[in-house]
Amino acid sequence: MLDRELLASLVCPESHQSLDVADDALLRKLNAAAAAGKIKNRAGRTVQESIHAGLVRADRAYIYPVIDDIPVLLVDEAIPLAELAE
């Protein structure tokens, strides 16, 4: 995953809140919703790929995927975590 020093310097591109590594339970829940076609990113695209790692915004409103050890810190790629509660 990401180096702790690098992680400490990363922030949400929208709110500038800190980010933390998503835990396994959250990733399982997110991937189950994605497999069922029930989750969309902020751009409105259905998330179809499994997410093996992610960075969660401090307020736990969004998760940013990490693909091939590269954080995708684009506002449109953020996945609203409120969708998991539906």
C-alpha cells in the first residue's frame, strides 16, 4: 500500500481533509455493492472493477480508489460512501 509519509501529505482535492487507508470491512462492503451494480462514483459512472485499496476522507463521506498503488485523487472518481447505506 502507500508509504505512511506519503499518506500524511495527501488530502482530499475538494475539501482538503485528511485521508486514511480504507479497512478491509469497508472494501468488502464496497466491492459487494459494486458487484451488484449498486454503486456509482461522483461522475455518475457505475463502479464495476473491484477496489483492492482506497483512501477514505476524514468525514467518511467519500473513498478514493487506489489503483496499482496509485491514489486516484480526482473528485469525479470519488465514491460516495452514503450509497453503501442504501
